Amino acid sequence: MLRIAVWRLEADDDDQPDRFAEAAQQAAFANDFGIALRLAERAFALAPGFDSALVLADVLYELGEVERTEEVLGPVGGLAAED
């Protein structure tokens, strides 16, 4: 899953945000935060909702980018109550 998502990311060939979000979580679990960030950013760009924001925020937090984490979560915070 991860390898295929990276190929599609690099080829700019996929518009399935769920695939990118799941692969970002796998990459983060493997401590490959560079790839995780790229995948999470693509997922969020394609579907800027609560789920993709949470994945992106998790990766940003692990990278120590707390301000960016807050920027990502701020606009979608109200969606947490709705989901």
C-alpha cells in the first residue's frame, strides 16, 4: 500500500485521499516522516476534512511543527463535534 501510494504521489496520478492518508500513517509508523508528510499533505489537499487534517496534524506534531499543527487543526476543529 505504501509503495503504491508513493508511486502515485510521485506520478501525480491518484486522486484518492484515503489511500494517501492511510499510507501516510504507515510511513509515520515506520518513522519515515518525510514521506509521511508528503502523503499527508496530498491527502489534505485533496480532501481537507477532519480525517485528513488529523493525519497531517499527527505527522506535523511528530516533526515538531506545532504551529503548523495548530494551523491545520484550527479550521476543522468544529468538525470533530459533527463526526
